[in-house]
Amino acid sequence: MRRRLIGLAVLALLAAACTAGGGSSGPVQTVDPNANHAPVTLTVWSDFSARELGVVTDGLKLATKKYPWLTVKHVGSKDDQAIQRAINGGTPPDVAISFTPDNAARYCATGAWQDLNPYLQSSKVDKNQVWPAGVFSYTSFEGKQCALPMLTDAYGLYYNTDLFKAKGISSPPKTMSELTDMAKKLTEYNPDGSIKVAGFVPLFGFYGSTTVDTMSHAFGAKWYDDQLKPTLSTDPNWAKMFQWQKSMVDAIGYAKLQKFAAKLGGANSEFSAQNGFETGKIAMMLDGEWRNAFIEGDKSKVNYATAPFPVDDAQSDLYGSQQIGGTIAGIPKGVKHSAESWLLLQFMTTDDNYLTTIAHGLKNVPSTVTSLKDPQLQADPKFKTFLDVFANPKSTFKPITPIGQTDTDLLGTFGEKWQAGQVKDLQAGLKSIDQQISKQLQLG
Amino acid sequence: MATVVERPTTASEQAAQAERRRRRRRSAWRRQWVALAFMSPWIIGFSAFYVYPMISSLYFSFTRYDILSQPKWVGFNNYRFMFTSDPLFWVAVRNTLWIIAVMVPLQVIFAIFTASVLTRVRRGLPFYRTVFFLPTMVPLVAAALGFIYLLNPAGPINRILGFLHLPQPLWFVDPSWTKPGLVLIALWGIGQTMIIFLAALLDVPRQLYEAADIEGANPWQKFRHVTLPMISPVIFFSVLIGMIQGFQYFTQAFVISKAGDRTHEVGYPQDSLLFYTSRLYQQGFEGFHMGYAAALSWVLFLVIMVFTVILIRSSRRWVHYQGGFR
């Protein structure tokens, strides 16, 4: 009897384990924004904290102003894992905000975040008119639009105008050859041979923006083919990018660059007043639009300007574009007020007043075509560069896949080994990464 | 010769006996239920938070599972993938074995050395004991962040090394120096082990040293043949706990890899800080391969079990228990 009971209990536990997850889909309902509505409180989860949490919470008050029956409760410090646990536990927030667009494919593929296409159609929102084309590279997967952008990041070149002037350089580089030449010209050495001022630090893993993603964009390198098969070893632009990067590293010296980066404070100095560009020790740097706010906030005295990041000499049509991608928002499966959640999400991702308000507060790029034209943001030429990069039709995020950040992690580590001279055969190395990514994709 | 003649029982006596048996059984059941009622908080907790997750994770290890959708049975695929198709699995295994082989013995040696020094302190022992124990109170994340500052290439330790005209390693930036950096953190936080060794050292009978003195033993011989055998149970305990913690090493390496730059991959730089549990985390929470992560955790569980059994078996040869008790 006892054995039978234990057996039943084990079976029950296994059955419970087997039924984890799941969900359903059906026709969507939307709320008439002009009609009267009973009071509703919706919860929004995000990973914002401290000052930024306040900016977004204040911004969300505009939703209540527009829809007086709607109360929004904004909860910060909720990362993707917390959101996934809540979805799995059946108590998701009404609207979820994520800082990790790499995860959007997983949300789309599993249905963890609802497909918004039916909502968009029902509310007659023409997504191709509302957002620049690049946003769909990190908000949709296999035809499912399970997220929408709420502000974004765009990358470009920051350059020190004083150092440029001192070396007689009048304009920023537009091609990688120009970047190489200028970097060499701008690099200064101490009497002991160590770097005093770096023209450009090409090391992967130094600051967060100099990554295989951003650098590959400058060479038009493609991650996957149409069948989601990795193309690192078959697209020659990858080898071209890695060879250019290594030649830059070797021209100065890997050890010297490592020591220089380390003396700046390494990665820890990136978001501090010790940042190499802000202290005038780096002449050119690839970075996101947020650096403008940090330069101001850190009271840096650096005189600088911004421009699109240079591109491969043979692909000048890429100039003006770079990697883009940032905060995404969606409706988790299992929400109780899906129609109201959609109204709030629509507000958060399409209302220009809301987007420009929080864009001013967070110093990020607003994400709709119309909000990009905000006169206050357009008036600052240093910030305008990033608005233009975002609006450029060739600007994209790297392709998203169900394995999240695994592909960038694998290639990132490969890049670190490559620049350190530990990879003897580049092509074989890229082929090995292709195989590893394929196996990870097969693992599901 | 006496003979016993069984008296035939009457029906009423049989009924009374049956009633007594029933009462005894009922009373035994009641006692069992009362005991179960008192134990129920533990039983519920143990079943919900230990048995259920273990059985679930074992089941998930044979599935393709991403938390968000239904698990799909894949048999031994995850286990096969681990040993034949995941090169980073072996990198993680190598790094983990390095930490166990280098860090654990150094921790034990340093703890014995520190405790030995403290046994010779004549004044202010409580103060020194507190000073050495204090790092144990610091949370692991805070300790790791503190050492990131201390071992920053431009930080205070390297400035002192520079002042002394000694080489200044790049510590957590240079893959060949990352694990030695972790060893330094471990040695700094030796307090708990040191306190146990201090108690063990103070517990060694004085007369054994006196006998060794009479035999003309030198300090090393006294340490080798008296102290070490007498504290061997504590050494065994420290090695066992250290080994298990070494297999599960995660927090400090994760914080150091990710600190300062969230775009750094787990194990940065160049996978030098990719430990077994880091790989498990990476697969489970970044790659959404929860089934594979469950398989990794079961292999880890089994490996720890095997190593623990080996260590316990080997202890019979080198651990000396006073009074011969084991």
C-alpha cells in the first residue's frame, strides 16, 4: 500500500512537472480609448532602478492623464529572469519591459510574450509607418511581433576635436582605412614606450560598445543565412573584420593596449569620470548615444563631436548606419486585462509625448519615426548623429535567435583569444564557432 | 513431568482479545498520526523544496526545456551533448579542477599556519582572532567587488608592487592571473577554517609534546608526528567541505567576470573564469537550455558524491581519531 502511495505521489509530481508552462491564444479584444471605462490598475515591470526608475514612473503618469480610469503601477529592478518566473508561475505583470532584446526570439518562439500583430491590426497601427525598419530586427521573430521598442540605443563615433586639431585632422574618418590611419597618427607614447593617448582602442572586451556585434556591422558581416544557419566562416566579411581588428591591435601591440586599458581602470572606468574618452586619453571611441549624458554628468572638459562610425572601404553604402537596439516591451501570456494591457503598451511605444519625455530624461533615442523629429533632440548636433543612425534603414540589431546571447558570447570569447594571438587559423576558428552555435541551436 | 493442557477459550474471551488487539492497533495508529502531524511541517517542506525539485530536475535533464514552453523528451541527448559536443564543458571542468587542486590545499595550509601563529600569541588573542575571522562575515559579492578594486591594474596592490619594483600583473584582465586572484580572495576569507584549526590545535594534549621532547624530537618532527595526526579529523573536514565548495564555485567568478561591464560573457576573460556552475548558469539562464542545465547539475551531483565517497574511504588511512572512534 505504502509503495503504491509513493508511486502515485511520484507520478503526480512527474505529471505536474510535465505540465509546466503552456498557454493559449485566441481572438484579441481592444479598448475603445474614447469610451468610458471602469477603473483598472495595471502593473508594469522593468529593470529600471534609481533615477531612471523615477523618470519612467513619471512618464507613465502621462498614461493616467490621457486615460483617467487607468492607474499604472511601475515596479523596477525586475530583470528578464524575474519576468520569466512570473510568467511561468501564472502571475505575470500586465506589461513587461526588457533590456535584453536578444531574448525576444525566445519570447516569440515560446509564446511567453503575446504576438502583437493581431492587436496592431485591430488598432489599425501600421507598424512600417510608425517605426524605422531596423526595430523589427530585435522585436520580431519568424513573423511574430512579440515586442515593441520603447526608446532605443544607437552607436556612433565620438572624437576629441582638440586632439584632431592638434594633429591637423579636419574631419572624422568614414572608412576603416581612414580610421586606421588617424588612429595611428593620434596615438602618442610615453618615453618608456607605453601609450599616453590612444587614437582608438580596438580591443574586444575593453568597453562595452567595442564588441564583435558593433564591429561586424561596420563590415556588413552576416550572422546567419535565411535558414538560421551560422555564416561566420562562409561570409568573408567576418574574416575581413577580424583581420582588420588584429592588424590594428598588432600595430600598437596587444600587451601595450591591455596595459593602457587596465591603467584607465579597465571596464570599471567605462561609466565613471575616469572613462578614457572623457579624460582625453582616447581620441576616438565607438559608443552609444548615452555617452553624451555621461560626459555632461561627469563634468568632463573634453571637447568633442560625434559622427557615424566608419565602415569597410568596399561598402561605403553602409556609412551612416550602425548597430541599434534597446529597451523592448510586450504583453506576457496569461495577463488578466489583455485589452487594457495593449492600450497601455500602445501608449508606451507609440505616444510621442511620452517617448520624448522619457528620452529627455534617460538621454536615449526615442523609437518612433515621428518622435525622432523632436526639435529639442534634433537641435543638439552631437545627439542628432544618433537619431540619424537609428533612422538609417541599414541600421539593425544582430539577428535574434532562440539561444539568446549564446552566439555573441561564443564569438566574443573567440575575439578575445584572436586578438591575444591565441588563434592560429582564423578560418578554422570561425568554422568551429559556427559548429558550436549550430549545436546550441539544435539543443533547443 | 508436568503437562500443559490448553484450556479451550470461550467466544467471549476471543472477542475480548480481538478488542484488545484493535485498541492497541488504534493506539499505535494514533501515535503514528500524532508523530506525523508534528513532523508534517518538515515533511511538507522537504517534499516541496527538496524531493519535488530533485525529481523534476532529473526528469528535465532528459528533456528539451526552456521554462516557458512544454518540456520535450529527448532521452540521453543532453548527456551525450555534454560529453561529446560541448567544448566549453571541458573548459569549465578544467577550471573547476584547477580551483579544487590549488585553492583547497592552499586554504588548508594557510589556515593551519595562521592558527599555529595564533596559538603562540601571548597577548591580545581575542583581538587577532576577531581580525582574522572578520572577512568571513563579508558577503561573497562584496568581497569580490572589494578585490576588484584592490587588484585593479591601477589599484593599490599594483601601486605597492610598482613601488617595490616588482611585476604588476593585470590580475582579473589577464587570463593567466584571474584564478590566482581568486585564490587570494579565498585565502583572505580563511577565518572560519582557521578558527576550527585553532580549536583543534589547542586541543592537542600537552603531554604528547612533552613525550616528543623527551624523545628528542625537533619542531618539524613534533608537527609531523604529533600535531598533524591529532588535527587530521579537522583537515579531513576542511578538505571535504572545500572540495564540495570548489565543485560549486560560482559567485566570486561570476561577479568578477561581469563587474563593470554587463556585456562581458560569463567566464571573461577568455573563459578563464568559466567554472562548472558558471557553465550551468550560462546554459540555463542565458541560453534557455534548462534541460541541459539540469543534466549538468545531475552530473555535478554524482561527481561530488563519487569524490566524497573516495575521500571518506581514503580518510581511513590518514585520519587519526582520538580513542580510535571513526
